[in-house]
Amino acid sequence: MAASSNAEQTQLQDMEEEDAGMEEREIESDEEEEVGMRIENSDDEEDDSSEDEKENEAEIQRLEEQLSINAFDYNCHVDLIKLLKQEGELFRLRKARQKMSELFPLTEEIWLDWLKDEIRLTEEEPNREKLYELFEKAVKDYICPDIWLEYAQYSIGGMGSPGGIDKVRAIFERALTAVGLHMTKGQMVWEAYREFENAILSTVQPPPGRIPSHEEKELLNTQLERIHTLFRRQLAIPLMDMEATYAEYEEWAEHGVPETVVHQYKKALQQMEKCRSFEESLLVAEPPKLAEYQAYINFELKEGDPARIQIIFERALAENCLVPDMWAKYTTYLDRQLKIKELVLSTHERAVRNCPWTMGLWKSYLLALERHGADHQTVSDVFEKALNAGFIQATDYVEIWQAYLDYLRRRVDFSKESSKELEELRGAFSRALDYMKQDVEERFGESGDPSCIIMQIWARVEALHCKNMQKARELWDSIMTKGNAKYANMWLEYYNLERSYGDPVHCRKALHRAVQCTSDYPEHVSEVLLTFERVEGSLEDWDVAVQKTETRLNRINEQRAKMAEKEASLARQEEERAEQKRKAKADKKGQKKVQKGTRAGGKRKAEQDDYRDEWNEDSAPKRHRGNGDQTTEYMETETGLSGRNAPPGYKPAPPGAIKAQQGAVAADDKLELRNDSNSVFISNLAYTLEEPEAKLRTLFETCGPIKQIRPVYTIKGNFKGYGYVQFESQASVPEALKLDRQEVEGRPMFVSPSVDKNKNPDFKVFKYNTSMEKHKIFISGLPFSCTKEQLEEICKSHGTIKDVRLVTYRSGKPKGLAYVEFADETQASQAVLKMDGMDVEGNKISVAISNPPRRNMADNPGTNRPTTHMMPRQAYGSRGRGHTQLSLLPRSLHRQSVPAGKVENGTAAERVPPTASASVSTAGETKPLSNSDFARMLLNK
């Protein structure tokens, strides 16, 4: 082999010298061009006429200053590199790229730009080694065919140096191992390798007419065999457009294609047909193509070819490098199946560089290092990097500390009383506790370890391995002082430790302390103590245990009774205050109406005593018509209209409105036709909406057969912007609810279930979650012109978008806020890191995980509080209290507050006819007036 290479080297000398001369001329040309560019730039600076350059320089300084504050700002690094390249600051550009590569893996585009710039700057042969080092860094970040191809082509330029040809072949072989199986781009590397060998072949062939020597024949046959081997190897691999390669081999081979090669080719062709559908789906899919890659990976995992599984994982990660789940799936496969040390550890390292915020990847990395026998210093260094990675939850730090402490524990030889490893383990436990108390609590406001898991593990290690129960008891004393003494499970855990490694005396002491301190399940702890004394205690011990448990349980029961009484008292006080407030409000309201009626000269004075009735939107009585041909005035409630005789001076409403009102009243007369379970409540419509019933019918007729539509009008016949749609079937309601917030004449229409709030006071219309949703992000600061489609386009590069919701005012105008729901919390976390601070149409947006502030307890009807069922509640519509607080009850039915002896819904008891349902019951309680009572009262006037 060495002789063959030397012969090739001799015959290629002339060609290499010519290539070197061409390269020198290219370098000289590049130098002249660069010098010319720098002179031109210098003239521009001296002329001071380029405002763009000044702005770019200012922006460069700003970005550099920002990176000095936060070196992990990925987007800032990218922007700085773009500006420096634009300005031609090659040395500053190199420095910026180096800094970024130390913190992050670079994308294929950034690496290719960097490599091409460095190749252009290469002036001397020794600098070629620096380029080789840079290429080695590049191929480690991601498996990219274009980078490997650039690497191989660059190495061809140095094949004239000693061992140059062997180096080129070695790089090509590594490239084939890395990306030769790439279904769509692997063919480029194979063809480049064959072209290189064909170029070598052309140099070893003797001139026409001259008989080659034996050595030349041997060299020629060796080179031909190399090319044959490359063809055979390539045809055995399923690649796109492999038919063209086979045709080329048929034309090139003098003695035809061997049967073994044909068989391998057909087998590879069949495999390619299996994969064709996956490749085609990747070609047409939009980035990041996560779902398509997942399907492809699952297919290859079933096929079971390790090399193909590895290449499809690498392809997926090249486009989804910020998806921790993908890295976790890949590293798990390598850990359990391939178990190749170099491959496994390098992949774990790339995983934590791409997703440093994911604790699970660091934990897997530590385990892999231990599994493959990495030295202690390496494991410790990786752990320190994990602590500085910036996890998003306090519990992540607890888990990573547990993983490291487990590793340290496995290093200790407990057969020795004292060792360096044991002291290191104890020091690590101590440091972990300090770290959780200081660093983690300072950052998150909590330690992340309320149950003191780390201390529990330490105590168990001391008890089990070191036989040091004294230290274990000290640790448990510390655990109990951190607020855990009131929990029964903590005491039972300590008791089990004493039971296993301690003595009966300390077991009894632990249980006695548990009985005195436990507040959540004292009965259970008492039972454990009594069971212990039954098995191991004396009669005296039994008597003491019974006395203590009875005393403690009696005290607990007394405390519970006092607490219940206190809660009931508070509930009564709240009820009394609410009742007083309601009465004061009613009195004040009545006084204002009387004063207003007096000032108006008695125009609306009632012919009888005023009637007081707190009608609200949710509890409208059944409506009745007036007698005779008199004009009917309709009174609005949320559920319809109520009528009585028209007052003097009444101006009738337009015929269309009256007709609509009469239709609504007619429909309400048939109470059995009304069904809330088949209805939806429509609101936030424009008051100027023409023919609302026809409009609503058009909007909702696609949801199912409509039974009736009840738009609500004012006393003057004007549409109030809301109403009801009742369907024939309950199955139509979910379809109607899907139209919620659909725009109708420039306003979002609100669609919600039709619910009687008197019967269902805890019903909530607000359909969005009010707690933390880790898979959803909240965006503020958006420009008002931003549309749902534009926002989805911005976010889709960070993961799979499930929903985008722009927050608007009732009028439909945007608030500049939005919620974006991703497929999982990992994608949402990535979006927060990448999008926070992003510039959108000149606005700097803020992005965070969706975590709405807690709603006020008083505003939350579903909140569990002791006074909920006792406090009188005023019923509002399904969308809450309306804008207007004006009473819709005619003045003639209002009255001021009356003595307690009066009837609630009418005048004095003696004035109510005997048949009225408002008569006083035997218990002294009053009954509300029925619809017929109201009608009779109105008609009597």
C-alpha cells in the first residue's frame, strides 16, 4: 500500500505543482481584492459620508455590550455575526464566531460561512492545519453532508503534501460513515469520492501506445479496484436516484455488473421504495417537520438497522436541534442498543449543548459517563456545568443533585471506616443542602425540596452503610424543624428507619413525638403507636400510650369543633353584613326613585301603592299581554320582555321591532317550549344590527335545526345586542359554541351556554384555564396590526402549533396580547427562550409561560369558601353583570323599604286577594307572587 501511494505521489507531482501555482495566483488575486476593499472602506470612513456604516457600528457596539451582560443570548450572537460580516470586519467576525461556538453548537449555514471565509483567508500551507481543526469542530456539532463535502474537497487541495492522498481518502471514508446513508444527500459524497479516485486513475494510466511496466499495471489495477469497490458499496445502499448510479456502473464496467452486485442493488432498491413515502413527505412538509421525522424514526426502529436509525435521528436533530424529547429518545437508543462509548458520550454532550435547560438530558449524561467509566474529574465537571445551565424549575435542581449524589455514593467503599470518597460524599450532601437553601430559594422563592428528600437519603446512607444512627437522628431532627413535624407520613418514615436500624427505645420515642405533633392524620399515628406497644411494650408502656393517644385525640376533636364553630360564626357574620349591605342599597335606591319622581311633578306617580320587586336579568317572570286593544309596552329582562298597558305619552316602537317583541312574548308564553340545555346565549352584538333574528338564523342554521330565536329589545324596541338561540336538539349546542368570537359586523360575537344562574350559581362562562399551562405561552407587546396568521408564522419554527388566540376588547380591537398553545411544554419553553425580546414590526415583545394571576376570591363564584352557600347573591347574566345598573322596573312597581310585616312582592298582606300566592304561610314566611298575581295587579290599574 505504501509503495502504491509513493508511485501515485511521484506521478502526481506535476499536477500538484500546477494546482499549487493556481492556488497561489488565486490567493494573490484574493489579497489584491481584499486590499482594494479595505482601501475603499478606508476612503469611505475618511469621507464620513456613509450614515449606514455609522449606524451599523453603533449597533455592533450595542450587541457586544449586551453579550457582555448575557453571553447566552443566542439571537444576539447571530445578529452580531451578520453585521460584522456585512461590514467586512473579518478578524472581529472570527472572534465573534469563536465565542458563539464555545457556548452553542452552530447551524450548518453558520459553519459553512465561517469555513469559506477562513479558507479564503488561508495564505500559507501551515495554516491548513488550523482549517482542519476548524472542520473537525464543525462536523461534531451536527451530521451535515454539505460540511463533510466541503471538508473533503478542501483536503484535496493538500494532497500534494506528504501523506496527502491517504488523508483525503481517510476524510472521505469518515464522511461516508457519517452521511453516506443519507437518503437524499449521501449520493453527493459518494460521487465526489469516485471523482477523486477517477482523477487519480487518469494520472496512473500510461500514455497511449506505450506498454505499461509491471509496476504500472499493478498500480492501475489497484486504482480500478478502488473505483469498482466504491460503485459496489454505493449500489448496496438505498439512496435516491440510485438507478442513475447503476446505469453509470453498467457503462463504466468493462465486464458487466457482477451478479452479487445486481442482487445487492435490487435489495437496496426495495428498501428505498419502502422509504420513498417518508422522504416525499419530508420534501413537501414545512419546517421543522417534527411529525414527519417522528414517523420516519418509528419506521426505522421497527426495521432495526442501527446505521439507518442513527442517520435518521441525526437528520431529524439537524432541523429540530432544540427539541429535548428528540435528543432524549436518541440518547436512550444509543445507551440501550449501540453502547459505543465515543458515539454515546459525544451525542450526550451535543444534547446538553443544544438544550442546556433540560435537566433530564444532564441526568442521562452523568449516568452515561459513569456507565462508560469516565474519570471522576470529568463527571464532576459535567455536573458543575449542569448547575450553571439555568433550569426552569426548582425541582430540577433537586433531581440533578440526587443523580450526582447517587454517583458519589456508588464510588464509596463502605467496608472501610473512613475514606476519601466517603468524606467527599458527606461534603457533597452538605453542599447540596446549602445550595438548595441559598441559590435555589433565592431564585425561585422555594427550595424545591419541601419534603427534604436529600436529607432523608443522607440519613438512610448514614444508618445503613455507615452504621451512624446518631447522625441519622440529627438529620431527621433537622427535617422535622423545617415544617414537616405536622405530617404523619414523615414521622412514619423516621419510625421505619429506627425500626430497621435503630432500637425499640428510639422507635417508641419517635411515635410518642409523632402523636403529639401530627395534625393531618393523628388517628393513624396513634394506631401505629398502640400496635407497636401491643407487640413489644409492657403493660406500663401500653397504659402510657393509651393515655397519650386519648388525650391527644380529645384535644384534636375539641380543636376541630372550635374551628367548625368559628367558621360557622364567620359565615353568619358575612351573611349578616351582606344582608345589611343589600338592604341599605335597596333603601338608597328607593329614596332616589322617590326624589326623582317628586322632581318630575308626579308624571309617573303610581295609581296604587308602589310595589317593590328586585327583578334581575336571570329571573324574569313569565310575561302576559294587556287586555283589549290597548298598546302594550314591553319590559326587558335577559330572558325576554314583559308587558303592561302603555303609559300616557308613550311613543310606539317601529312595527318591525314590535313584531319581534310580540314574537318573543308569544314564544315565552309556552314555557314548555323553552329548554336551556338546547339553547345558547348570544351577546356582544352591535346595537345597530338590522333584523337580528334573521341575522342570527343565518349564522346558526348550519349548526342544526333551530326551534326559536329570541333577540332581546329595549323598552323602545331597540336591539340590546344579545339574545338566545334554541335548537331542536341538544347536539347542535356544541357546534354553536364553536362560533364563539366569530366577527359579526366588526365585533366578536360571544356564544356561551344558556344557564340559569339562580339554579347554577357556580357556573363559569370563562372557558380558558386560569392556572399555569406549561405547554402554552403568553405574548405581550404585539403590534395591534399583528394577525393570527402572522403570529402563527412567527411561532411555528419553534414547534407544532395547536392553537393561537389573540386577546381583544369587546369591540374586537386587539389588546396586543396573545396565547399560543404548543404540542408540549418543551416546545413552549424553547419558544420562550427564543422569542422573548424579539422585535415584531418595531415592537419588542415579551414572552412567558402562560400563568394567569390568581382571580380575586370575591370575583370567583367557583371558589370554595365557607360563606358561598349562605351569602345572598344577585343573579346576573351568563356573562356577568352588565354595563348598566339602571333598574328596568317601572316606577309604579317600586316602593321604598317597608317594615318587616309587609309582604315581600306586594303591599300589606291584607291587600292581597285570598287567591294570591303571596299570602303569608302558617310559619310566618311570605311566598313570592306568581305571574298571574302580577298580571292581575297590572290589569286592576
